[in-house]
Amino acid sequence: MKKCFFYILFIVLAFTARAQYYLRGEIKDEKNQSLQNAKVLLHSTKHVYYSGTYGGFGITTRTLWDSLTISVDGYEPKCLKVNAEQWQYITLKVLPSNVNNNRHRLISGRKNLEHTSRVKWFIDNETYFQLVENEYVRADKFPNTGFSLNVNKASYSNVRRFINMQSAVPPDAVRTEEMINYFNLHYREPKQGEIFNFESQLTSCPWDMEKQLLMLNVNAKKLDLNMVPPGNFVFLIDVSGSMDMPNRLPLLKAAFQMFVKNLRAIDTVSIVTYGGTVGIWLQPTGGAEKEKIIKSIEELSASGDTPGEAAIMTAYALARSTYKDKSSNRVILATDGDFNVGITSEKALEDLITKEKQGGIYLTCLGVGMGNFKDSKLATLAKKGNGNYAYLDDITEAEKVLVKELTQTFFAVADDVFMNLKFNADLVKEYRLIGFDNRRDAVCDSSIDLEGGEIGSGNSVLAIFEIVPASDKLFKPDLMPGDIVADLEMRYSLCDDTTLLTFKYNCLANFVEFKNLDKELQFATAVAMFGLKIKQSKYIKQADWLDIHRIAAESYDPQSYLQTEFLKLIDKAQDVYASKKRKKNRSD
């Protein structure tokens, strides 16, 4: 009898130990709208789950009572005790500082300033955001300014495409900061154990000797490819009818095949295609099966319309199903951007990607094609998807982005990187940030906050300010060591942590004549001048093509194919714009 009792007790305890409950509920905001991809942390197991399309979730747990922490970008996190036998109705409140998160965000500038506008250009069916160029700001009235950092480089290769076609470039296609950072100039490895290395340099302005340039250089640490965590990549490839041209789908097939050859056995690749219909072309496949992946890519063909919305949702769902903790989980969208089925507007796409990115999945956009190229849509997707954006105009550019700069493109070291400067009005009368121009629709709303960007492994990011000195003191190379042009604070978060970190730096008045400046910084200046020139900026009228070519020729690295190519691009651009000017004079 005693043995029987213990046997029954053992069975009861074993059943209890193995008992499972199903914890279910739904997550909404204060307007009763479902919150998709909300992060649900189950405290008893420390496992993380995500809410579905309509905010619902279902979790198995071995305890009747447990506790959850719910978090979504832009909302106050919520911790609560729950009973698995009850349906959970969870409401999250919007963070006061994020009320405007669903609106267009600024990437630079001061509020309450007047800005110029420009006439909208039409290039076939291509679309570009209308940009408002940053203007001079008085340091005594507005000493603080800020801008976001990112690793987008699409503008340079797109500009090159226009010039190689002997065509003038739409001013709104020129994002000067992307052109400068295309070359990854003046890289300096951070110290051991540090994420960033930071330098600043003050020099004379080669196109206006009454002004100076303040150069800010941020370098992100390099990740050893043999040591980086596994990559979980979902190729989202546009195979619609508009991609049936040599510089579109065939180019992308060659590009992805080069990328696959560098995969490691621990990496995983999946392929989602969209053209007429959306489908999973290749189920998750390990990097050791290169021949299988390459053969799958080679068999792609173009036809049908472009259901971009459904394709993006399918790709993110697949990425979530194969999600790996402490890995690079990334969707790589390759398209001409011509979405014509489902959601097509930039605003709707912003909302879609903002919801999808909550799960820690990054987005890289690769643009191709001409005539119907949608630069504005791809820029929107990359920005809202915590990712980056490149334009592939030929196979050489594809190799640069997907092979030579693989870690820079696909392995981020920091998110939400934002820089704030406070200028010393005793030394600086006025300042102007070159590039980092805002969209006109964002500038028109003075209530919008600035938005941070992403920096990838081994990236060097340069930002250049034009400065009007408050006196001739800044022109002297023998300034006191304590003289500070600006106080800088950089804010960022690590990729696996939302904690906001800060880095502070004093930009000293370390003036150096331009002729004595580091050659790579001289070359960056030539690229900036080139960008301003083809943008037809009113701030570069004093410089001509010969000035730009001379500076580039005196500072370029002859061992660099890209820098050598830039010299030729200057000459081609000069011919294009000289011809355009002659035609204008004849018509006048």
C-alpha cells in the first residue's frame, strides 16, 4: 500500500512538472489599434516572443502564474503579472517623445529656421525626395545643431550612372554626404575595446578663403569576418516584368552569386521572390551548400507585376522564423523600386517597415535600373528598416558592396547614431552643414525630432561644416590648446541593446592650411565640391571644374581604382554641364 501511494505521488508530481499552460492575449495601443511585432519577454524562461499581425500572441509555459515585459519602439514598456488561464488584454502607451514617430523625420538641422525650396525635377518615371539644402546658421542664436549618421552610399553610384549616360543629374538625386562617404576615407582603427575612434580637423576652405572647414571623422571598429556571429540572410528579389533588362535582374543574379561564394557554413540564406506572385524560392539553406544556392539564383527569370507589400511581409515572416539570437538577421531587398500592387506610397511603406523592424531584423536595399527607378522608396525602406541603401550601376559596384565591403554593408556595430554639436560663438560666427539635407515635407513640420542612423563594421563617416569665423583668431595656427570650436556629443545604441550610450569630444581649433591637410581629407573636400557643383548649390558658385579637378588630382591615391575613376568622372561632368550651359545660352 505504501509503495502504491509513492507510485501515485510520483506520477502526480511528474505530470505537474510536465504540465503546460497556454498563455494568450493581444497587444494594442490606446487607440485600440493592434501592435504587430511587439516584443514579449517571458520571465520564467527568459525567452522572447513577438506578437502577430493583429497583435495576438500565444506562449506555452509550465507555470500557471508568470510575468511578462512587453516593449515596442515608441511605446512605454510594460511589466505585468499574468494568469495563464485568463486572456490578456494589454494596452501600451505612446512615449511622449515619440508621438510624431510615424511622421517624416529630420536627419539634420535646427528648428524654426527659414529654408529654401526648389522646383521638382522629373526624370522619366524616376522619383527622388525633394531636398532642402542646409543654410548658414548664426552660432550666437542657434549654437546647437545635430545630424544622424548612416552608411548609405547609393547617391554616388547613381550620380555616376547619369554622368556616364552624358546626362545632367537631378539636384535631388545628389546627397553630398553619401558621395563623400562612398570612398570610406581617412579610416583610423579605434583603440582596443572601443567602438569608435573620433577626430576633428579645422582647415581653410578652398573655394572661399573667408571661410573655413571643420571636418568630423567617425570610425567604427572592424569586425573579423571569421569571428562575427552567423548571418541569417533573406534575399528578397524583384523578378517582375520591369526587371527584365541586362542592368536589372541579370546584374542582381551575378551580384548575389558573388556574395554567396563568400558565405560561411554557419550562415543561412533564404530567397523570396515577387513578380506576379510572391513565393519562397529557396527554403533556408546553409552556407556550405553554395552550389545549391547559386543554381537557385541562376534559375530566376522576370515576369509579372510588382506586389512589393506582400513580398516584404513574406520576407520578414521568413526571417523571423529562422531568427538567430546574437546574429546578423537581415532582409536584403533588391529591386528597381517600382511597386505597383498593394502599398505603393512612401508613407504607407514607412508604416509597414516600422512595424516589421521591431523584431531585430535589419534591412539592406539594393537599387538597380533606370527610367522607372524609385530612389525615394528605397531610401524610405532602408531608413525605417534600421538598415542601409546602395545603388548598383554595374558589376564592379556590386562586387564593391557585396564582397569587398561585405562587413560594412551587412554587419552593423551601432544603431540610432546621432551627433550633436554646440558651437563656440566666440570663435564661430556662422556655420553650415554640407549635405545631410532634409526632405522638404519634413522641414515644413517644425515639431519633428531628429532621427539616428546605422553604422556598419569598419566604416569611416566624414561630416564637413563650412564655418564663418567670428574673428581672425581661427586663421592662426598657433591657437592655445584649450581653444574649442565646438563641443560634440554622439549618442548611439549597440545592436543587441536599446540602452542609449554617449560619447563626448572637444573639437579643438587645430587649424591647418588646406595645402598641408591630410591627403584623404583633401580628396574628401574635392568630392564635396563635386557634389555641390552638380547639385547646382548656391554655396559653390565661386569654384569651377578646374579647381575641383586640381584638388582631386593632387590628393588622390593612384592605387585606388575608385579614386582614379573619380578624376575621369569630373572631366565627364564638366563636358555634360558645359554642353548644357551652351544649349541654355542658345535658347536664351
